[in-house]
Amino acid sequence: MKMTQKAVSMKVTGIVQGVGFRWVAQRIANQLHLNGFVRNNPDGTVYTEVVGAEADVNKYIEMISGGPSPSSRVDHVEIHTLNPLPDYKEFKVTF
């Protein structure tokens, strides 16, 4: 049985820069075997794209939306489905 794949982009607003948010997001993505990237945006938000098994992507969304690092605070998450699925080979923190 083939697992359903899912890909999303997320723009995260709140206290999400300078608090280890991207590194924790990378750790979560790696634990869930997801590929994609996370980066800081000039406007103070964080942007991430992930692709992988649907259940794992949903878990990533849940964990990121909760403010994954102790010093972070997530005020809003904008989520969009990506189609077609991106062909990422790993999960990276980009700058």
C-alpha cells in the first residue's frame, strides 16, 4: 500500500526569529522523515515548505503551529497546499 504524499508551505508569524525556531523545525522535519526547507523572511516571519507522508506533514504542521522552541510564540500560521509536489531530497535551514 502506497502512502499518500502531501506538500505544504507555511508562513509563521509571531516571535519566530532569533529564538532557534528554524533549527527546531529542522529537527522536527528530520524526525518525521520530511524534506523541504525553512528560512527567515525579511518581514520577521518564518517560511517553510515540507513534503512527505500525509500523516507526518500533518504532525509537522501541528508541532510548528504550537511554537516548537521554548522562546518562540506563534501568533498565526498561513498554510497552502503545494501541487505538484516539490522534489526535495532533504530538509535544510536556508538563509
